[in-house]
Amino acid sequence: MSPAADADSRLPRHVAIVMDGNGRWAQQRGLPRSEGHRAGLAAVRRTVEACRELGIRHLTLYAFSTENWKRPPGEIRALMGLLREFLDARLGDLLRQGIRLHVIGQPERLPHLVRVRLDRVVKQTAGGKEGTLTLALSYGSRAEIAAAARQLAEEAKAGTLDPRTIDEATLAARLQTAGLPDPDLVIRTAGEKRLSNFLLWQLSYAEFWFTDLCWPDFDRETLHGALAEFARRQRRFGGVTHA
Ligand code: IPE
Ligand code: IPE
Ligand code: MG
């Protein structure tokens, strides 16, 4: 039985995933790292579809971090090529399913051919009402928060914002995730237990779930396992639980 069937109310509205372990998956098979990324793309497809079927409205995937620019140029090229493939191949599905593509990060740092496709898919899916797929691309949470702080300072300087009125909501509204609910559940694959500069603000009260499986091996069953555990967790948000 799918975890959604008996625990609808306990289904996360928003799942965020740090898709890690593509390189190790390839290494374990004597393949180049790029093959791991290719297999990772298949896992992305499966996961987007599974979330859709389960009724998870918002999915955020960490696809490339600001720090990932340190990688060898050949690996970056392979990743960007796969991203292009994904955007070309998935537009139809997103439109059919009413899913809006949203991008967080620094798309301006991405190669032109990727940017053109991103712009097109974002524009064409803008009317999607069923849910969002957010891709974190050249994303770093600290850079995102710094940009929000900069914007607040500029508005204050211009006289359009009174600094005394700045609160959590004012800042959150300047983050690239503005309008999205915070993730309820964050999943990281490949055994690492860290955030690696992912959604530091937004994950304040998220539930964490880890698996040793590498991202290319992530499938529906793994997702169901994570959701089943999420449904059993007690979230208190700093309060007390009443029996
Ligand atoms: C995740 O897999 C994909 C990206 C970070 C782009 P990795 O490429 O980090 O795989 P490992 O961690 O080296 O195994
Ligand atoms: C985090 O994975 C970034 C993405 C999954 C896109 P990394 O593989 O870059 O993280 P570290 O370097 O192990 O912390
Ligand atoms: Mg990694």
C-alpha cells in the first residue's frame, strides 16, 4: 500500500532532495562519473513521477551547487548536457501534469544553451496549478540569504522599506523560494549527513531522512520508505505534544 493511502494528512506538502552519490555509483561499476550522472537523471524522472502520483505538490531537487563549479570542466559539461536533455524531454510531461518549473540559484552562471531552455520551460509552465518542480542550479543558500539581505538594504536606502518593520516574513519574501511552503521533509542519499549549503533558512523545521543508497539507485520503494517514516514522526515546532 502506498504511504499516501492511509496517511494523507501525514504526506509532506514539500519534499526537498540532495541527490548525492552519482560519482560513487559510477566508480563502483568501473564507469566514468558522467555515466553516474546519466543514471541519476533516470532517478530524477522516476522521482518526479512518483511524487506526482502520490500527491506531493512541491518537489525541490538540488542539482548543482555554487561549490560544484570547482569540479573538472568535463564533468560540468556532462552535467549541463544532461540538464538540457531533461528540459527538452520533460516539458510535455510538466505541461500535461500542470506542474510549474521554478529555478533557484544563479541561472545567469549557466551556459547559454541551458539558460535558453530553462527560460522557455519556466515561461511555458508558468500557469501550472497542480504543483511545482524546483531545480536548485548553481544554488547556494548563503548566497541566496546574502542576496536577500542586499535587497532589503537597497529598499531601506531607497526609502521604500522601514528597517524597523523587517521580520522573518520580510526576509523570506526576498528569498528565491518566496511563495513556496518550507520543505517538510529533506532526503539525502549516499550516506552523507550534511546540508552542503542547501536551503539553510527554509529547512529550519524540516524532518531529515538519510539513505546509504546512491542517487541512481533511488526508486519508488525508497521514497515510500522515507514517507512512511515521515508519517510516524512527531513534529513539535518547539511546542509540546498533547496525547
Ligand atoms: C551528486 O553526485 C550530483 C552532483 C553533485 C551534481 P556526486 O557527483 O556528488 O557524487 P559523489 O558524491 O561524488 O559520489
Ligand atoms: C551536494 O552534493 C550538492 C548536490 C547534490 C547538487 P556534493 O556532493 O556537492 O556535496 P559535498 O561536497 O559532498 O558536501
Ligand atoms: Mg557528492
